Amino acid sequence: MERTVTEINEFLRGISMHPDQTDIHAATKEFLSELEKGLDGEDSSLKMIPTYISAYGTPPEKIPVIAIDAGGTNLRISLVTFENGKPIISRMEVNPIPGSQREISADEFFSEIADKILLLTEVSNRIGFCFSYPAEIFPDRDGKILRLSKGVFVKDSVGLIIGQELKKKLREKGVSNELNFALLNDTVASMMGGAAEFSIAGFDGICGLILGTGFNTCYTEKGAKITKLRSAPDMTINCESGNFSRALRGAPDEMTDLASENPGIGLFEKMISGAYLGKVITNTAILASREGLLSEGFITIEPPFSLPELDDFLRGKENRVTSLCTGSDTSVLREIIDKCFERAAKLACVNIAAICLQCDGGKNAKRPFCVVAEGSTFYKSLLMRDKIDRYVKEYIEGRLSRNVVFRGAENLTLTGAALSALIN
């Protein structure tokens, strides 16, 4: 296998996919540069979107909040109260999100959501809405739809103001109370959920990380550094990290991007996230087959391998991946998968390191920088978490002398949406 490993490494370098080709320190500097440009309002692949939401504050006790999580194809609704500083979830309901089963009008979309929360408005006039689709957030914590994705189809929804539309539908259905509304995306909601679950006073800085189907980060920023806004308060910034464009991309990344629904958009996400990493590995295997490193059975792979399939292959289970393997294919493919995950973990660490440095956080081991992490790729993929932990230890702790811890909990988006509605 020694000669084969050498051949695999040479092959990966030839298509710019070897993890050693990513200089983690240089990439972190590039990320920081794009981050600062985004905060200044300059042209940048990181949009650094202001959210007008702060993670710092103590929620009032026993005041119920209607928490809505519109994420993927599910609509989750619950009532959340805080007792002794901790969130209590009740009356949880999960339904398909309107527009996920058939195309509907915008009027139907907001009417159906209003129907789901109608009874809850009898006990609460506060709504925290986690909206996991592209939206522009306004200073009053409402926002407009930029587009819907993830298999949700709602006609004429682009440009609509989410809170205004929902409150209008509730008034039509007989709700007369004045409703307080806070809109946030899933990354921000997860970080806010971490603030709800853990005492952030014990941390030197906090950020949110989504590494699941998609990829994104957010963090709390000082208003003085958000120079594209005049007299900005301290607030959470949504980095839109998936759009970072300065990382070294290989031939399989190009193949994956060109075959996607949105070529040229979300280039960083397409190198890391669960929706794309299986496709990147698939395209790497196809190129390896063309070079004779894998057998001809890998020349055409349709549909692309999913991460769960690849995890099962690594665990030794019989599946579609193993059925294609002959000769040395199993050992070669294992090496390719490992190296692709290695690179993805390294790139995720670049993002975390840049934000930690931007926040000047984690300087003392007793008060580390907290990363509130969410997502199936982070928690469930066989290789990802251990590799991220290793790069955090080697680079962020070893070279940068910063201390980082990961935290997670159930229902972070719901508790984070509720906290936002109470303290902002």
C-alpha cells in the first residue's frame, strides 16, 4: 500500500485536492481579510450581514414566546418560556412547511403559518421566527425574503416582508394584540440557543457554526467594527461563510459547482457541507478512475455518493459503494475519502480560527471561545468531528494560542428564536 499511497497523494496534488495544499495560516488570513472587507462594505465574498440582534442579555422569567423554526422542509412551532434562566419548551408541533409538498401562493404560505400559531397568540404576543432561507434583516428585526430554496416553492414571495405579512394574516384571523416580532436565520438562532442554554459570561467570545446540509457561521461583533453602518450597536453578524471564495479549489470542486443548481454561488459551502461533500468525493473518485487508480466501475457514478453511504462504506457495510470495488479499490477509495474529509475539516477550522481572532477571544483556558455547533455533518459524519478537533488543537490552540470549545444542545433554533424575541 505504501507505493499506492504515494500515487494517491501525487494524484490528489495534481488535481489540487490534497489537504497539504491548503496552507491553514494563509487561508485564515484570507478569510479575515474578506471578513473585514465585508464589515467595511467593500466588495467581498463574505457579505457580513448585520442582524440587529445581540446574544447578551437576561431573558425575563416566565414570559411565553411563540417560537417558529422554518428550516428545510419542516415547520416547527412551540411555546418557550424561561425559568431560572433556562428555556422550557412546550406545545411543540412539527408539520411540513407550506410550499414543500406543492407550489402555493405567498398568501397561502403566510395564512397556513398564521393558522398554526393562532391559538398560541392567546397566551403570547411575542414571536421569534427562525427563517432558514436567504433574507435581508432590517434594524426593526423584520426582514424580506430574498429567495426560497431547499424544495420550498412559493409564488411571488421574493421581496415580501415576513413579519408584516404574518401579522397581517393574524389580524385577518381575529388577532387584535400588538405583536412583537424578531426574525433571524438558522445560524444566528443556533448561536442564540447556545446563549440560552449556557452561561456565555463564562466564555471569551461566542460564534455559531452550522455544518450540516449547508455551512455558515455567525458571531458577536463590536458596533465600532461594523463600519458600513453608521453608529452601529454591538450585534450578531451573519457571515454567510458558504460564499467565501479565496480557498484553493480543485478539479472535483469545479465539477461539483458546474453541476449544481447555482454555479458560482456558495463555493466554500460546496467544499465542506453535507449537501456537496459526497459529490466532491464522487468526482474525485471519477477522476481517480480515469487515471487508473480506481477500477473502471468508478468512471460513471450516478447518483453521486451520499455522506451516509460513504460512512457505511468506511464502517465495512455492504452497499452501493462496496459493490463497485475490485482489487485495491477499497483501500484506495478509503484513502481518497479520508483526504477529502481532512481538507474539509481544515477549511472549517480556517473559518473558526478567523472569527476567534476577529473577536480576540479565547485568550485564557478558563474562559475559552465558544463555538455553538449544529448540523448532521458535524455530529454524525464518521470522520469530520475528530479531524476538526485535531486542527483546533494543532492550529488554533497550538499556533494561535487561543482556546476553543464546542457546545451543542437540542432545539437550539427554537430556544434561540425565543431568546431573541425577549432580549432584543
